[in-house]
Amino acid sequence: MLEEFKYLGREKAREVVITNTNKIADMIERISPVRPDKCPPIIENSDKDLRQICYDKAHSMYGPDLPEPVSSRLERELNSIIGNGFAVMYIIAQKLVWKSNEDGYLVGSRGSVGSSFVATMSGITEVNPLAAHYYCDKCFYSDFDSELVKSYAGKSGCDMPDKLCPNCGEMLKKDGHEIPFETFLGFYGDKEPDIDLNFSGEYQNHAHDYTEVIFGAGQTFRAGTIGTLAEKTAFGYVYKYFEEKEIHKRRAEMERISQGCVGVRRTTGQHPGGIVVLPIGEEIYSFTPVQRPANDMTTQTITTHFDYHSIDHNLLKLDILGHDDPTMIRMLEDLTGIDAKTIRFDDEKVLSLFKDLSALKISKEDLDGCDLGSLGVPEFGTDFVMQMLRDTKPKTFSDLVRISGLSHGTDVWLNNAQYFIAQGNCELSTAICTRDDIMTFLIHAGVEKGLAFKIMESVRKGKGLQENMEVAMREAGVPEWYMESCKRIKYMFPKAHAAAYVMMAFRIAYFKVYYPLAYYAAFFSIRASSFNYELMCLGRERLEYHIADYKKRSNELTAKEQDTLKDMKLVLEMYARGYDFMPIDIYSAKARYFQIIDGKLMPSLSTIDGLGDKAADGVVEAAKNGKFLSREDFKQRCKVSSTVADLMAELGLLGDLPISNQMSLMDFL
Ligand SMILES: [Zn+2]
């Protein structure tokens, strides 16, 4: 450039080319499309409140003088949470969960938040991460270190035998799942917490609205996502373009061009439960523009324009997800009057569902060859997990937690634990099932705590073991198969998540054993995705006929038919247990929910093939206005199609309604 300007003379050229350009560069301030700073919302007194809430709860359970394991864990966690400025996140989660509980819906915790005892004491999770222990909530006796308790190291408190309080004779409470705090906030307790919660799907919108109450109207936004162009679609665009222009291109060239389009923004959407929080006093536009998802101007939803990943270092994102388990539990509580929180996690009959059919009093011949009672128990009813149950024969709650860990990992069961158990290297109780197992096991084996944490992190991310890790493990006498198992793992579930899932599943399983009609009503209303009145509700024989038909065509079933087959198995189980459906009564049936009437189940209107949720609502509304005069009248008032009305008539659900009003008038004359 100096060469270009040399006509100005040496000095002037330097000034123009070097001095002035630098001067301009220095005058420009650095800007970034996203702000660099962190702006968490502020809730006054979070630190103090969190401490207070936790101690109040701890004292209510363990008495005025807290046992050492309780006070030391609580202090250690509170210091690191408050010291790192995370108290506000706990308080937000606490407010959301308490509100949901108050409104009658349990909340399930996801991810590793159940590893935090502060999360337990503040009511965010039901999982108690202390080691197995007994406590008396009457006289505050506790037992954390007797020989009996110690023999349950690594297991759950509810696995231990019942015991009476040696001081006052009251039945002792059993709790604890032994989960290290490190899995949640890292070894130094400074990892940003990610609190994900499973609200009832029915309640999710209320929880979203409640964030506006906590943070103020207009301070919360749905987390926006960006959908990008996938390879196949990109190729389709390119192909179509040349076809329309009648230009001939070789496939290789079209592939080359489409590579240039892959990853380009195609549309925008929203995270299923992500809420981004703007602190009071800040302007959202200093972080991101806002918009409506997919530019749909008719929706009320406002999302961040930037993908939330690009701004989640600035603004807090809450995961308020919807899940079926809390909805199931609410319906079961409503139907039975049982408080699901009082269900014990050591009920023998419930545990037996995971190894045979004895609690259901049926045989495998009754159930199309299925030999377990866990069909329709969340996460335990799939073919994959049921095979796992047969291979591992769980006996206790903590065994189920281990199986849940195995089934949610990648390369943790197949080609790994399954093999080592079959080889006799380990049993279910000693196999690696969750991330936390690795850290706990290694510390017990004598590996230094910091290194044990690093090994856990490396293995759970699928990075295997480094040289120095193997050396330390060998020195501590860790067996070779264990190291081989570590190396094969690609992804692992946290134990806290497994424990939270199993608690929900166990409660639902309890109702399956003791309140069968309520259970089937709830399952068919909420969980069954392809329930079909015509195929399933006309008696066991008809059902068996259809099952045989579906199985004959098993290779050509559509995805929906495969779902139907799954639902049919549960209906078969219900028939085998001696329960029956009653025909739908168009005047008293509900749109979406099954009802228990006179010891039988009345299916919902939406189980009729072709009758969608909206049409089912229409029938309920129309039925409120009195008797239908004819099929024609039924069709018009309910706004259902002729096909559906004809099917209902065929199924005998329209009774003896005449075809049209006119005919009824004729009859009358
Ligand atoms: Zn006592």
C-alpha cells in the first residue's frame, strides 16, 4: 500500500497508510452481536431465604440438633451455592415447584439436580442424596452409621428392613440414595447449575404463566430455536431448481452445490419448555431481537430471535417441561383418594411386577407370552428394558434405579454391563450403571477424590480413560473388566435422574397392583397413544382376534399400528385380571378421560376411530343440551362427520336413534 501512495512522498504516505488507518481503528469501539456480560435475574434476599428454607425443612425432619452428615452436607452445599451466586436459581425453582404442589401436581426432577441436598431440602426434588439412613420424625433419633446401615452403602434407604425407633417405638423413616453433590455442581461446586423440571403436561402452561408472576409481566420469553437445512432437503432444492430451469447437471455437481446450503436457517421455532428471563431494568433488545415462532403472526407466543444457545451465557434459561407421569399421578390420586407421596418404595407386591406376574394373579398364557407385570409402567414396559429385567432380576428399589441408569445410557448395557454380568465379572449391584457409580466406587477403592471425579467426567462423556487414570486405578486394585467397561461407555445417566424417574414409576406401579381400574383408566386416558374402541373394547375374544391379526402382519405394521398393538397388550392384561369395559354412553362419556362406573371402565369418546379431541369436546357440549332426536340431529349438533356417526351407529353407540328427524315425525303421526 505504501508503494501505491508513494506519489505523496515518504512521510505523507506513512501517515495515510499506517498512522491514520490505525487512528480510525482505535476510534471504533468493539461491538459484539450478543452482550458479553452475565445478567441473571435478581430476587431479593435469595441467599438468606434459601438458607432459611433448607434449615427449616432439615429441622422438621431431623430435629433441633442436626445429625453430623446432615449439617455438614447442608453447610458445604449452601456455602458453595451462595458463594458462587447460584442461590437465585434455587429460589426460582423452589417457587415454581411449591406453586405446582400447592395446585395439586407433583413435579419430577430431571438431570442431576437430585444430587443436591439443598435441592431436596428446598423441595425442588424428592430425591434425598444422603447415604441410606433411618430417622424418627417424632423424637428425632437417627442412624447413619450402624453396621446395618453401613451394609447398605451405595443402595437406597428404602431397601433396608423396617425398624422401630429404639427411643420412642415409632416406626422409623427410611431415606437416602447416596449421590455425590459433585455430579451436580462439579468438583469445586462452581459449575453453573442447570435445573430442569418435569411438570405435568396439563400444568406446564400454568408454570410458564407463573414465571411472569415471579419476574413481572413482559420479563419472560420463550427460548427461540433455529431450524436449519438438512442435507436431503438441500439436495431436493438444488435438484428442483435445475429441473425447473431445464438445466442438466451431474449428480456430483448437484451434491457439491447442495453442500453450500446445508446448515442455512430454514425456519424458527421454540424450545419445548425453555423460558428465558430478562432481569428488571434491562432491555431485551440489548440481548436479542424478539419474534413470533416461524413468523406466525397469529400466535401470542414471543420467542428470542437468536437461538437460545447463543445468549444463554447472558440470560438465565429455565427448563419447564411437560411430562405425563405427574399427570398420571394426579389422575390416580383423584380417582382413589390416595396421596401418592405416602406410597412406600419397598412394597413387595409392587417389586414383584418387575420379575413375574404373581401380583397380577395371571399367567403368561393370559398375556400373550409376556412373563412380567411391568407393561405400562413408565420406562419399564418396553421390550428393551423388559429383557434387561429378565437378565438382572431386580429385587429392590435401588436395583430399579440401576436398571434405569443402564437403560438410559449409550453402550452401558449392550456390549457392556450385559456382557460382564453374563461373564460373571459383576452383578447388577456392582456393574457400572450411572455416572455417580464410578466416582463412588473409585473413592471407596482408594482413588484420590479429585481424580475419581475426573475419571467419572471423562467416562460419562464417552472419552474413556487416559494413561494416568488407568495407572491410578490399577494401583488402587480396580479390576481390569471395570476399566474395560469404562472405556466402552459413550454416555451415562446421572443417578439422581434415574432415582427421580423410578420414584414416579414405582408410584404408578403401586396403583397398577392395588387400584387396577384407576390405573387402567389413567393409563388409557393419558399414556395410550393409539387406543381404539372398536378393536379393544368389545370383549376379550374380539381383542385376541385383532392381536392375532396384527401379529400375522407384524412386518408390515405402520408406526400407528405398532402403537395400537402396544396398547392392546395392556388391554389384554386388564381383561385377564377380570376387568371389563362398558359401552360408551354418549350422554355421560367424557371427551378424553376414561371413567370408572359400577366396577367397569367407560372409555372416552376420543377412543372412537376418527373422532378427534375437538370433535369429542363437541359431543360433550352438544349432549348437555338434551337428548338427540335422530342421527341427523346428532351429526349436526356435535359437528361430527358422517363416517364417524355411521361407525358409532354400527358400534351400537347411538342406540335406536332414527336416521333423521323427519322420519321420527312420520313415526309420530
Ligand atoms: Zn423416635
